[in-house]
Amino acid sequence: MSEATTDAARASERARAPEAAGGAHAVVEASDAGLSPRTGEPRRPWYVWAVAALFFVGAVLAVSGLLQMMWTCIDRPVGPPEARQMRNNFPTSSWLNGAVPNQPGDSVRIVLVIAQFALAMTVATLAVIVGHYAWRGFRWPRWWALIALAASATMLMINPLATASIAAIGLGALALWTPPLRRFSARWAEHGRCVPRPDDPGPVFYGPLPRYR
């Protein structure tokens, strides 16, 4: 290896050294500021994951209660084979089905099932949206959480399994108003406003660089 080649390699190493030091310094600064060194975004503490899980659990409970109601309302045969009769399970499958007068074959039964389906899916959709965007650090989910909690009260009209979604969504909505979650969303808002724009890389050459032509 010639002396010129050795000198060029040493100069290249000295040029890369400040860049490496600067990268390590940036990682330390990101860690000290509560940012993830891997993503550069604010860290998500365990309670952020717990709140998101509460909303997703509420959505699962609402849908599970709906499915249980739809399975239970099916009329099934009872009694010995020689005197078998069909049991009318529809009025006992949910509070709403029992509160509204209906008979087998009535079109009102279809309306009741569709109404409960719409209610459960609305609650589940709101809970998933709030849980996801609260995990993302947005501020507005705390207000939507109150809407989701009010909508979850309609699960009282279905069954106890669907009613359990009220507790999960209520705990999640309450947690979003606590100081730790408010600070978390404030960090994300500050991070979003202070993200630096990338430097202009300058003209982009396609093909061989000018110095190789």
C-alpha cells in the first residue's frame, strides 16, 4: 500500500469521526429528552399501552355480547323426541328483546336485532378509534372517549357481557384525563411541532458523477 493511499485512508477516518460522535451525541440527547433512540419519537410508558388495551377490551366485550345475544336468541327444540317443541328463546336473549312485545315470525324481531347490531358496532368502532389515537398521542381522543362512554351505556339493553364494556371504556376514558396521559399527549404535540425539516441535499445526479466522467 502506497504512502498516498495510507494518508487518504487516515484523512477519511478523521472526517468520519466527528460524524460518528455527532450521531452518538444525538442518541444521548434523544434519550435524555424522553425520545426513543430507535424511532426519535416520545416513548410510550406502560400506562399508555394499558389505556389503549382498555378501549380495545371494551370493543371486544361489546361485540362478544352481541354475538352471544344472536346465538342465544335462536329457537331450539326441547323435550323428548315424541313430544318435542320449539323453545322461544328470543325474549330472554337480551333486555331489549324482552322489553319489546314480539311473537315468533314478527318483523319487529329483525328490527331489534339490527338495532342491537348497530349499537354494538358503534360502541366498538368508537372504542377502537379512541384507543388507537390515544396511543398515538393525540389530544382529541379524551373528548371522544366521553362520547364512547355515553354510547356504551346502550349496552345495558343487550346482556351482561356487553354491559361489561362500560367498565372498560369508562376506566380508559377516566385515565385519559389524568396528568400522566395529558403530559404524554403534550409531549407528542410538542414533538410534532418541533420536527426539523430535512436539509436540502442539493442537486441529484443520475448516472456517473461528474468527477468520474
